[in-house]
Amino acid sequence: METGHIEGFESRRLPGHGVEIDSLVGGSGPPLLLLHGAPQTRVCWSAVAPVLAEHFTVVVPDLRGYGRSDKPRGGGDHSAYSKRELALDQIATMNALGFGRFSVAGHDRGGRVAYRLALDHPDRIDRLAVLDIVPTSDAMAAFDRHLALRFWHWAFQALDEPFPERMIGNDPAFYVETMLSAHASKGFQFDPSNVADYLKNIGDPDAIHAMCEDYRAAWTFDRELDDSEQGVRTIEAPVLVLWGQETPAASSPLEKWRRWANEVDGYAIPCGHFLPEEAPIETATRLLRFFS
């Protein structure tokens, strides 16, 4: 099978916010948006999306800068890759599909886009699920020597251009495979077709730049926006929090999310960081119960 596809889904080239977003659409029923993380693409949902598509119209895009979606150059303030901007892409994409309101689940970077969607567009989001993240400002406030060693890529990828781009570009496959193995359960083997898509994506210098801009935006625009809004704005939609038992997100995630939302529930799943791939059955089951 060609990389980038999920069986039973149709590929659609859709408008984003000034860019084009390449998406997969499948199933029928209420609309549900699934957002991936880094260094991945939409196929991280390949074992989960078909289960959800039995009950929902499931939209699975490549985020701006990833996969087959447009990869604009980042500006000086990195706002082109802020989660507010990526959220606007998803609003435009769902508008193009005729969906006024929808639910959203996001893993990793996609989780940060998902909760920004819920904050900036409360009239559009029915339910929100975030997978193995805490809010950006909370994550950065918790950085100590232990987290700095485990999440060194947060700072490395946020360094000024062109240093991280050049370093990653020297051996992009090694970089992606290192990131996957470092944050998955020990010994877990990813679906080879998923990994092939991730490696195909990271082979594009524009994709490497976009991924770095994503992290630069996190340290600047996204963190500052979170800091200004914590305790001022809340997520109105019900929130489901899922996290891997073997990850740092397992440290009081519900407590952190309850400072941002009024209705929060959540569960630990016995796996590492990559819930949709390491534990697809339990992840799909939890999402199905919540969104139903």
C-alpha cells in the first residue's frame, strides 16, 4: 500500500488557513477530527481510525508542515506554526467538509492543536480528547534536569535556524527512529508502513524546518499565550485525558487539566508515549466511549 493512506479512507486536498491541508476522510456519522504528533504523520491513527469510522465521519489530516500538507517557511516570530494558526487550519478544513461543530482528539503536538481549538473556538468543539500531554505552559514549568535529559529535543529543535535543521538533515532516518524508540515502551515495534511514512516525510528539508518551527512556536508564542490565559479562560467542552503509564505525563495529568477545564476525566493506559500505535484497541475503546 502507498504510504500515507488508511484502508477505507479517501484522500482529500482541503483548504487550511492560507495553506492546503491533505486529509483522509472515512466513515459516516458525527464528525470527529484526529490530529497526529511529531515526528509522525496522520498514519499514526491507522489502527484506530477505522474503528472510530464505524460510528463517526473521521477526518485525519496531516498537520501543516507534516506529511503531504503545505510547509510554509516560518517567520521571525514563529507564529506561522503556532497552535493557534494550526487550529485555524482545522477550522477551515472542517468548514470545507461542511462541519460546523465537531469533536477532536489529538496526540502529542496534535493534542496541543486540539486544546487550542477548544479554547479559541468553543462554539465549534463538542468534545476534546488529549493523548499523553499536559498543557504547554505546565510542561515547560516542570522542566528539571530529569525532564531536560528525556525531552532534550524540545530545546534542541527550538534552537535558531539553521542549526537543528542541519543536524537532523544529516541523518533524518536515524533521528526519527531514535525519537520513536526513546519514547515508546521498551522493545515495542512500530508498524513498518507507518515508519516508512514518517521517514518519507522527514526526508524533505521543508518538513524538517517545519517540525523545528513547531517547537520554536511552542517555546515562544504558544507558551506565552498559555501563560496569559491560564486561570482566565477555560475549555468549555468535556475533556478526556489519556496517557501512557510509562511516560512523564503520568505525573498528575488530571490535576493539571482541571486547572484548564471544568469537566475532565481520564485514564492511564499501559504503554509508552505513542498510545494510538502501542495500545490501539484500548485507545479506540476509550475514545469511542467518550465521543459516543
